[in-house]
Amino acid sequence: MLEPVDIVAFGEAMVEFNQTGAADGRLYLQGFGGDTSNFAIAAARQGARVAYVSALGADPYGAWLRALWTREGVDHSAVSTDDAAFTGIYFVTHGPQGHQFSFFRAGSAASRLNPTSLPPERVAPCKVFHLSGISVAISPGACDAAYAAMHAARARGALVSFDTNLRLKLWSIDRARAVMDDLIGQCDICLPSYDDIVAITGLSDPQALIDHCLRRGARVVALKLGAEGAWVADAHQRLHIAPHPCTPVDATGAGDTFGGAFVARRVAGDDLQTAGRYAAVAAALSTEGYGAVEPIPTAEQVRAALRAAEAAAG
């Protein structure tokens, strides 16, 4: 019998090679990524009990990811090993327009998941089940597996958390719009990034975007606005969360950190404003180092930053 956890995340974890400023940009820092894995680690560093569901190749990269989850306290017993596939990798480069990604994931172990390879009993009982637009975009089989896992979790009483994370290299905008609108309608916590939800809806005003998600069926919306902070909302209130001052060098996993911290604090009982402020600080701190995972702050670091901000405000 699987032990209950606070959060189960589903998707694809990857090994990351992140460009640094050294050697004229030819030196890369090896790290880890994959949006829902970043989310899971962010939640775990805030004190939540977290499990991850995916597949890895039988290669060194897969072993590195398992070692990472073990260090972070993320249960990976529901991550299978596919001897006939590989673990995905990606590169991050930095320039005047920000960071850019180059992915090598077609045919990866996670993309070969399907409902048969992921029976419902492998998904631990949880309070929140999390998935993203990438989770359902990497292949039709993975999309079906994500839905099956989501329905199994919900049948056990779990809430559903969904982050848009739109990647048009993985699917067409029409398919992305149809699937994401359906998932927004089925989720309890919607975590859209501004550019994603604008592309999906054709709307641009933050309030109209929040209206869209709430009308579709989401109960809570945390609209991420990057350097402009975030809006958090439900049917009764809407609150703007100011950005936390920081010195950013790499925003690769900031949105995932926001989501993981926000959901972890909601599970812990925080109200919308408290969880939103905490998540904004966590996301800001995560931009002050290179890589998606390494700079994710711990709960102690976030609380220290919150105390410093409160003291500065008088």
C-alpha cells in the first residue's frame, strides 16, 4: 500500500545543461529540469511530502535524476525505467531576449508512457495531483496517462493543480487550446503564466484572463506575471501580489518554483494572499542562480527573505 503524500506530480524530468557567462558562453552547468519535477522539488523544499510519477531511460541521466529526488525527499517509486528509451535532456542559452531552450526529448522514456504502463494503483493517495501542459503535450500516450492518473487521484479525493506551460514545439496551438481549456475546467488550482494564457485565449487583460479560468471551472487562479508579480483569485476575491526585489540571472524554473511553493503553502493551510506572497518570494529567489533546480530556495530561506522585507517596510 502506497503511503499518502501531500502532492503527487506527473510529467517528464530532464537533465539540464545551462549556459554560463564563462568561456565566451561555451561553458555549461549541468543541472536538472522538467517543469513538474521542478515543481515537486520546490514543494518538497517548502516542507510538503511529495511523490513524482514518470519514466526514465536506463542511462546515467536517469540515475542522476533518481539520486536528485532521493536527496530532495521526493518519492520516486512510481517512476519506471524504460530499457528501450532514453532520459530527455535540454540546453539553456542566454541572450538579450532572455533564456532560450533546446530540447532533445522525442521518443524519451516519459513520452512512451500510456495508461497501461501507469496503472492507477501506482499513484499514491494525495491531497493535490499536479500536471502541466508539457505533461500532456509530449505524446498522445503520455496525455492519456496523465488523464488516467488525474482521474484516479480525484477519485481518491485529491484536488487537481494545473500549470499551462505552453510549448508550441510540442503541439499545435489548436490542440493546446482544446486540451488546456479542458484541464482548466477540471482543475481546482490553475497556475497559468501570462504569455501562455494570452496565447490560448486571445485575451490580454489580467482580469479577463482570470475570468476565463474561473468561468471554465478553476476554483483558484494564480496568474504569474513574471517581473510584475502575480494575481491570486477565487470566486470571492482578487489580490495582486507585488514582485519581490531580486537580482535575477536566470529565470529558467521561476514559474515552477512559484507553483510548487504556492501549492505547498495552500496544502499547509495558508490563505490566498499568504500563499501568493510566499510563492512570489520563492520564485524571485530562484532567479538569483543558474539552473532550474539548484537555486530553488528552502523554506528557511524564503521565511528569512519575508522577515527582511517586513522589517524594511517598517
